[in-house]
Amino acid sequence: MNVKAMSSVDLNLFTRTKAWLPIASGEARLALEVQSKQLHLDFDFMGGGGFVVARREIKRRMPQDFEISFRWCGRGPVNHLELKLVDDTGANVWRYERRDLKFTGRWSKMVVSSRDLHFAWGPAGGGTIRKLGAIEFAIVAKDGGAGKAWISDVCLEDQSFTAKPALTRSRRAPHWITLDAGAVRALGGLIIDWKKAAPLDGFQVDGSLDGKRWRRLYRATRAGGARSFVSLPNTRTRWLRITSGDAVAKAVRVQPFEFSRSPESFWPSIAAHTPRGWHPRWLLREQSLWTPFGTPDRRDCALINEQGMVELAEGSCSLEPFVQVSGKRFTWADVATDLALEDEWKPEPKVTWNARSWSLEIAGQGLSDHSLRVTYHFTNHSRRKLTAKLFVALRPFQVTPPWQHFRNVGGVSRIERLSRVGSVVRVNESLSIHAPAEAAFGAMTFDEGNLVERLIEGRLPSRDEVDDDVGFASGVLSIELKLQAGESREFHLGTSTTSARPFDWKAKLSPERWSCANGGAEVLRAMHTAMGHVLLTRSGPALQPGPRRYTRSWIRDGTIMSAALLRMGCADEVREFIDWYAPHQRADGFVPCCVDRDGVDWLVEHDSHGQFIALIADYVRFTGDEVPMKRHWLRVVKAVNFIERSLEANGLMPISASHEGYLAQPVHSFWDGFWTWRGLRDAVWLADRLGKKTKWQTLMERVRESLARAIQGTRAKKQLDYNPGSVEWADFDPTATANAITLLDVPEQLDRTAIEWTFDKYLIDWRRKRTGELPWTNYTPYEIRIIGALVRLGLREAALELLRFCMSDRRPLAWNQWPEIAWRDPLAPAHIGDVPHTWIAAEFVLAVRSLFVFEDETRQQLVLAAGIDAEWMKGNGIRLSDVPTIFGRLDFSLVRASASSVKCLIAGNVAASGGLVLRPPLKVKHLEVLQGQAELRRNEVVIRSASAHLLLHT
């Protein structure tokens, strides 16, 4: 047998210094020099954290399995060392980490196998690197400090299993095959093709290093189908022996390590050998988005994806439809799909499969008793009788893909036991699914073959109950359909047999209080869907920013979601959140950034203290309910005292990681400063309301002045024309500046020109990306927050331009939602945070509300219509009814009375000392006051009465 020798290649990376690019975060420093075929790294973290990176571009095709070795030496504090491989697109990174490395000054050799490299980030979402574009050596701060490192002799060794093994087999039963690789090799599994079918009584795989002593690697107690897939993760052996009783294997293919690195690698390997549509779309490494359904008072919600695949409980199995019509089987890949929401806004999603003569609608709903229901509605669109079968498969997959992995969420879910008793299918004894009595059921183990192949052959699995040691059992519910022309039938699966009605979202959110003409109606529908998503992703009292990946409760996210809830009339959920989160405060007053099912996350994020105070004040302003304020007053005092003790000599809060980008190097974040300022301002207001005497006004002014001084100082030092995000990085962060404007009403202490240029610069780059002039890979819909800032700055057209883009880039469009990360390629199998990301949903609610109404707390004014489109006033125009504000409940309408006039009606119990300010999207030449007190100032109308009837002549 010809066994290919492993080849080692010196990558010859150290020929010239200019070939290497130094990269450093924040204020860290890195100098590079190539000497004597060594790369010298001279680094200094300048008393902080972060990372330094030496990067070199190198183009070459990578083997399937490989090792990279190099020699290194370092002097300095304990830090982390990383090797990163970047592919030829520059967007995907694989990483190997050696943590807590001692830089002792002694040379050593480091060997990194492709098995040790893990996908880090990028639109590829996983898999292996095929084409190398660059190699990076990174030193990541632990102790930080200054030091030196040397790297030399970087070699690449091809370890791919490319030779054809020597094969021997038995001539008669019991049948066996032995494979000899010629040397000990790493492998990941086997694909076995059987001459007729896999043996009913199973098969066994054994391995040996010396051909004498054998150990069992795999045992299938039952088997079936024409092909078997065997997972042998991280196995090293020379000989393999497959024993199969009476069955004969006609071909055995040895697979590399990546074949079964994990279940999330193994299943895509299987899907690659089956027709498109047999497996969920994410197994083909294509993005498939999802949306939740359920009720606001459940601990979790269900999901449905774009193909109609349903997951009823977090991390549970999938319910996947298949259809047979006139002997032909249909999967998601064989039909056109339409997506919708009930009444175009309720968080009750639908997926419709459309074929030439029939359609299948899959709809998810939460019911009034908080149970879940999935409805399968089949319609015969032909002119003659139609016979069909509806199959709903239960398989070990989740709706969220593996690139969303967190805890037990994302990718494959184990099914070890599957059974049906009566009308109830039980999965792992933890999930009960109630099915129609007329539905047939069958279950099978993983080794018995592919469930879809069985369905195509017209055979249902024969057992009602299976136990699967592999953990990949599957089952199917089957329903016979005989429909006359135009006839429909529907079936329900759910978490109970209830006949309860669907949850009343209309009563909960009262969408009739907001109405608008033309394109504004669609915006308002999306706003109400977003509000529903905020409620759906709750877990009891905990507000969470996502249905799966982000099932944690951050005070930051919760404060913004609470702000949206209050402004949409949902106050009870906010009170419950306050009462649940508050007791997690530390005895010294520190407010944790995050709480979840595992307890408190004590990561230092110094925006949290101000957010906690602002949350309580916001609740009191909108409801007048002082009970939570009094109940948690001592916690407010502790939070203020903690802020005061924590302030540094410069008047800023200490460094923290309150932005994801600051995790590698915590910084003095102006985001923290803005929230601290807001929190102290609200603490003063709460104290005044309770009649408490404090010195907090002085403290608030100190923070305000220090923050303004730090921003101006950073701009001067770095020669910036925009508002920076932090002291150390001086980063361009318009979303953080937008947050300051919505919190603090365009602070006079900040340079107005710099603020305006921050958003001008953002818009210039944003437009260039939209036209393709500026390359981009992804963006974050947190940018929705900028809409509200533009409105407050008087930039109506820019705000509407950004709003129109955000509406056009809903993902998917019909489900009125946004992920945290939106990739340019919507099918890229890349991490998206979560979808819907309900912090972003809340920001959308706040942004849209600001178009119609927002509070200017500094001037004690209620501002109306500052961001609306003139087209929205046509027809029935704009009408707001009983809308909560901090000054009272508002009734407001703005309707075209003629081609040259607009009628404005204001009622309610609004009492704003600075009046109501109307900023319509037209030039007002003359104001006619039919009722109330109002005056025209430039192009805005100041209204001094609680009610008014005005005619605006243009």
C-alpha cells in the first residue's frame, strides 16, 4: 500500500520587517522587527489591558488536516498567547489560545493541530479554513505590563489522510472488513454503504494500534438503511474492523477529524450526502432566521423559522413538516414560502408553503392559558379531489443554528427517548406534545437510517417507543388527507389539549391608540410587533433581549426595554422587573450588569448604577406610582454613594467593559459617563419628590462638568472633529452619542458642532455603504437609536431616510424584527446575536415614538410631530389617543384639511410647564387658533393650553 508521507514546509515568514503589520488596541504599544529569521515583538500595555497583534499576509491553500509548529520565547508578565489564521476573504478567523503563559525567557516549541484551532468569528460561521490569507500572533493582556517576545521557525505539516487504506474482508457470514491505514492516523468517522441494507441486528466498529489488541469504538444494536454514518470523534488508530453479521458492506470511506469534531459538525457532514431539503437549512451552512411566539407570562417562548420548522421549548427537538401529494414528497426546498404575521403585526407568525395545486400554512400561537399551539392548515387549490399526507417529523435539531451556541442552545439537541402514549408524544420525558388522535406515529433510532428516506419509500417507522444510546432518535406524525376541490383542513399540535382562545394581543397593546396614513401605518405595525417581542422574550419578571441566545437579563437592556414598555402603556411588567432586579444589588451599592439563571454576573460595567436609578425614576414619572420608589429608596441611596466613592480624581467613573468592544481593554467609557450623569439627575429628582435633603445636585454637576471636560480634552488631544466614545480609544461611536442625546436632551455642555458632525460623518459613511462605494461586511441595527437623536437635533429628513432603510432591512421583512448583527450576505452562516434582538426592538419603539411625540425634560416641553413624514397626514392623517407621557395622557391628531391647511387637535390631561411644541413637516405661514392658547414661533407652534383646535395654513 502507498501511504503518503507527512510533509513539513517552512513558511519562511521572517524575511523582512515590512511584511508584518503591528496592531494594538487602545493605548497599548507594539513594535515589530525581523532579525536573524526571528520576529521580535516589543510590547507595552501602558498600564491597561487589551491586545497587540503581529499580522502577516500569506496566501496558500490549506490541507484538510495539518499542524503548525513554531518556536517562541518571551520575557515579561504573565499574559495570553494566540495564534490566529485568517482566510483569504479576510473576514473569517480561526484561533488557538494558550492562556496564562509565563514569559520566562526560555525558548520552547509550540505545536498547534488543526484539531486545536476553533472557529472564532466571521460570516463562514464555522467549518475549516481552506485558503489562508493571513497569520497572526497575538498577545492578550492578563497581567498586562511591558515585555518582549520572539517567534521563529513557523512550519506547516500536512497530516491529511489521503492514502487509500489496505482492505481485507471475509468471504462468508459473519461478515467483516478490516482497514489498514499503514500508520497511526487521526480520523473522525466512517461512511458505510451497504450492498442491500444495514444489518437489522446492528454492527460494530473496532480499532487497533498494533493489529493485535482491539477495542470497541462503536456499537449499533439495530441498524437500517442503505448508508450508515459513524461518528468517531478524535480517534487515533491504524487498523479498523467493521463486523456486520449477515449484511455486506460494499464501500467504507474513512472521514477526517472535522467530520465529527462535534455533533454540530457531524450532522452537516450527513446533510452533505443527502438531497437538499431532507435536513434543516442551517445544516447546509445557510442562515435561516426565526421568530418567537407564545405569551408574555411564560418562562420561555417557542420559535418558528423561515421554512416552518418549530421548536416548542428552549433547546428541545424540532417539528418539521413534509408533504406527500400524488406519490411525490415535498420538503421546504421544493416549495415557495411566504411569511406573515397575524393581522400584519401580532407576534403570531405564519409560514406558508405554496405549490401549484395546494398550500400548507404553519402558524404558531400562544393561548390565553399560556400554552402553545402549532396549526397546520392544508388547502387544495386544484379543481379536483386531492389525496395527500402531512408528515410532521420530530428530530434532534434546534431552530437556532450552531453558530448561535450558548449553554444548551443552538445546533443539535439530543433525543435519547421518544415515545407515544395515546395522543401524547413525549421527548426525553421532558417535553409533551399533544397530537391529533387520527395521526399515526412511528419512531426510530439514529442507526436505523434516515427518517426522510423512510418517508420517501412510503414506510413509517414501526415502533411507538425507542431508546437511543447515540442520542439522535427521530419520529414522525402522519395524517391522511382527502380533500375536495377548494377544501381545507387543519390540525393542531401543542403543549396541551386546551381549547383556549389565542392570547389577546390587541387588548394587551391597544394598537388602535396609534393610527397613521400611508407608509406610517406600516411603521406603526412594526412598532407594535416590536413591543410584542419585548413581552414575549420575558422570563417571568426578567426582561431578556432575545428568545434563545440572549436569555439573560442585563440592567442596560432592561432599562431601555422598560422605557419602551412605559411609553406604550405596559407598566406592570416594569414594576415587576424593578422588584426582581433590585435585590441583586451588592451591599456596597454596586449594581450588577447582568443576572441570569446561574446568578449574578459581576463583570464591572459602570453604566449599571445610573441605569438602575433612571429605571426607577422613569417608572415613577410615567405612572405616578411611588411604591417601588419608596420600597427601593435605600438602594437608590446605596447606588449614589457607590458612584460617589468610585469617582476618580478626574470626576469620571473608573474603566469598565460596558461596551462589547471594550471587553479586551476596559476603558473610561463616555457611555458610562452619560448614564452616571442621567442617574444622578434622576436621583436628585427622586429625592425632591420624597422631600429628602441631599447633596446630590453638587455631585451631579461635578460628573456633568468632568464628563464634558474629558470629552473636550480627548477631542483636543486626538485632534478629533467628532464626539468620541471613550478616553483611551477615542473611538467613533455615534450610537453612544445618540444615547446621550435621548437621555440628556442635547447637553449644552457638549460642543454642538462636534455632535452634529458625528452624525453627519455617520450618515456620509452609511450612504456610501448603501451605494456600494464603501465596502462593508455587517452592521448592527443598534443604529436605529440614531433616528431619535436626529429627530431631537431637528434633522427630520435624515431621520426618515434612516427609518426607511431600517424598515426595508427587517430580517425577515414580514416578521418586523432585527438581529443584533446584520450581515451583508443574509445567508451567511454567521453569528447574529439573537433575533429578534429585543433591546433593538425597544430602541425601535422609542425611535418611532419620538417621530410623533417626545419629552424635552430640560425645557419641560412635550414635542409633537418633530419627525413625521408629510405624507402621513393625508387621508385620515395621524391620530394618537390616550398615549402616556411624563406630563399626562395625550390625545393628538394632525390631518390635512385642504391642500393648503392642516388641522391639529390636542386633548387629554397633559400639563407641561414649558407647553406643547408642535413641529409639523411643513412651512406654516399663518396660525389660526380656533380653541385654546397657541402662538407661532418661526416654524413651530407653542401651545399653552391642555386642549387646542388649530388650523395651520401653509
